[in-house]
Amino acid sequence: MRILAQQLILGLMLGGLYGLAAAGLSLVFGVLKVLNVAHGELIMLGGYAAFFVVALSGLDPFASLLLVLPLSLLLGVVLYAGLFGFVVRAHEETRVKNSLLIGFGLALALHALAVRLWTADERSIITPYGGSVLRVGGLSIPLMRVLILALALALIGILHVLLTRWRWGKAIRATAEDWEAALLSGIDVRRAYLLAFALGTALAGAAGTLVAIGYSVSPSIGLEWTLKALIVVVLAGLGSMIGTFVGGLVLGAAEAVSAYTFGGPYREVVGLVIFVIVLVARPRGLFGR
Amino acid sequence: MLEVRDLEASYGDLRALGGVTLTVGAGEIVALLGPNGAGKSTLLKSIAGLLRPRGGTIRWDGHDLGTLGAHQIVERGLALVPEGRRLFGSMTVAENLELGAFAPRARPVQAESLERVFALFPALRDRRTQLVRALSGGQQQMVAVGRALMSAPRLLMLDEPSLGIAPRLVTAIFDALLEINRSGVGVFLVEQNVHASLTLAHRAYVLEGGRVVGEGAAAALLEDPHVRRAYLGPLAVRV
């Protein structure tokens, strides 16, 4: 029983990162109706960015977010201007198809580029306090992962406030719901698309930073993170960032339980089973509107 | 003043508008009548910038609107209440109204606009924190008209505002349109409720098969034999 509880706690902590990774994908998909399958590669880039910021400047790894966030916002603007801005010109029905082609192309290119520049080795950020462990009732909770979970939750909270309080945040939600009605309200929908894509990329960068701190990055982690994010988006549904975060926690917990019950290899299966069950039983997801 | 000249629009090979010419003067109420599929909604969407016309010109106070995006046309003072209301259902009444004032020109006067909307539709004041999708159809239409008014328009265009709404609320909305017009805002109204709209309007156009087939003073059209036969039916005698 204690082993299960221990696994569950670790699963929830990883799940917080799933939630953060999914939030960016969900935002971009919900607003632009574009499925960015290179989202995991953006997370990978964020991880490397954090790694090099810490390695070169000696900053505290969590402080590296202050550099990685603006950098990834900027990357989002560049990617939108150079690639995804063309996809949203197409009709909504053809956007997903076109975005899949562009996304897979981008994913392959970024993966190859990362191998070329940084080799295929795994890297992770080591900190002096990285080994600290909190002991609660016989359970061991790594301090780093607690901080990571708290930071992921804080970022989701900030995003939620942006989307519900900020003028352009409301415009982004309006565009997600009905872009024609948004235009008729005087909203420059293209700008809402750009902002949503940049925010989504910034979320990927933040997730990547936390992955590099608590886990590890290598050029090939992209696909796995895209897949996890996609499962969480389907599980949680569109429209609520907090719902998406909870969806991430659910996936993390489910993975831990299935790994404990059926053995390690089944960790990866449960997400796909959830994916299929949700699509059949509740296509709008747990929290979808 | 809105001047539409020789406007052509099509969906693929299907021609929806075949050279429409009409004007809406400043502060005027103009009704647009016509059967389903005549191109009424297409005309409004073209003016609002949601559809690129195939030919012809749309001028507003002498300036061509042709190359502007829909959000820029709102900024110029034209607002459209679209068919089916198209509100942001997962947001509150207040948020919908606030988003209506998104255009830069509308923002400085947002507070006054909001008071104006609540004065027109007092029912909305108490419901401002409610989600829009929880409202009745008529109340939703009030929000839709209110959202368009929040952009401080000089011309308000409405696509079938009475569709699927309880008669009592239709009266409330038409009264509001009259009130809006009295404050100097032009109204361009597409309606199935021909009798009510001709009673409200100063002038009207009849659109059939993508062309203007009749126009005139609203009072005269109410007596026109073709209009009576086609749009008012035998009950029209009861005025």
C-alpha cells in the first residue's frame, strides 16, 4: 500500500507537467483550430534553452524561466509568422489537415536540428538542492518535484487569470468560441491567433524547463510529450485551462496506478486506453463545454 | 451614409448577389425584404466584411470599405447583429457586452454605451453576471443587439432579430430599435416579420434572386400589391 501511495505521489507530480504541456496544445487547438504536433519538440527546445541558460550563466534553474519564457514567446511569434499564420488562412475544416503536415515537418526538422547541435545524449539540470527529499508519513517526496508541481500550477493560474481578466485574453476566448462573432465585435482575430500561439509556445517552453530540471531532455522526447499532451487534451476537453491541468494530474495518477498494478511497461498503455474510452464515452472530455 | 453599388457575390459557382445597388442614409431606418435565399444575409455579410464580394463597391461616407477587414469596419461605425445572434455562450452577459466595445473607437465611451444598453433593455442589468447560454432566446437577442451597440455604431445592421423569439420580446426589441434610431443611429433591418419591419422603417428594398426588384417608402410598400401578395398574405388586411 505504501508503495502504491509513493507511486501515486510521483505520478501526480509528473501529471502536473502533463497538464502544463497540454495547456499550450489545448490553447492553440482551441483558438486556432490547428493541431500543432510539434508541440513536444517545442517542449524539448524549452528544455535545452533552460539547460544552456543554467550551464552558461549559472542561474538558478527555476530563475532560468525568466529568460526561457520570453525567448519561447518570441519563438512562437516567429513560428506563427513563418508557418502557422498561413494555415489559419484556410477554411476551418482543412486547417487540422494542413497543420498536421506542417507540424510533423517541423517536428522532424527540430528533432534533426537538436541531434545535430546537441547530440542525442540525455541532459538534465543538476542543482545542489536537487537531492533533498521531504519525508511525510513514511513517504519520500523529492523537493524538486514539489517545486515543479507548484510552479506548473502557478503558471496555469497565471494563464487562467490572463484569459479571464486581460482584454486580449477575453478576445482570445471569444475567438475560440466563434471567430466570426469575434470579428463582428471588432476583435482583430489574426492578432488573437498570434497571441494564442505565442502563449502556447511559451507554455511549451516553461514545461520544457521544468522537464529539464526534474527529469531529462534529449532530442527525441518530443513525440512522447506531444502524445501525453494530446491524451490530456482529449481527456479534459477544450475550454478550461484548470480542467486541462486536472486532466494532466488524472493521467499521471492513472499511469502510476497501472504501472503498480500491471507492471512498468503498462504505464504507457493506460493513457491510450483512456484516450479511446473518452472518445467513445464522452467526446467533449471531462471538463469540455 | 452607406452606398452599395452593383454588388456581386457568389459561393463557388453559385451566384448569390447579381448587382445590388442600394443606399442607407444617415439616421434612416431601411428594411430589406425578400424570400429565403434571396441573398439578404449575403448582402449584410458582405457589407460587414465577413464575405469578399466578387464585384461592385461598398462605400461608407464616401470611403471604399472593399479592402478592410471585418474588425476595421466595426471601427468605422458599422455594426452587424448576425443571424442566430452568435453570442459567446460560455461568457456572461457583461463579458459579451464588454467584448462589443473592443474597437478602439468604442473603448473611451464604453461606460456610457453600457448604461445606454441597460436603459434600453433593463432586464439585462440584473442578469449581467449570468452566462449567456442560460438566457431565453429573446434575452439573448437583447444581448446581441446590446453587444452591437457597445461598438458605438452609426449604422446598426440586423439579420432577422425576431427569429424564434416570443412575440412580447419582439415588440420590446422593435421598440428598442426605434429608440436607437431616435438617438441618430441608422438601422438596416433584414426581417421575415414584414409587417412589423415596414411599420418601423422609413424606406424598404425588396430583394429577390440576388437583385433589387422593388424599393420605396415603407408606407407605400405596405400597400403595394406584389409585396402584399408575396410577403404579407391574406391576413395583411388586419393592420
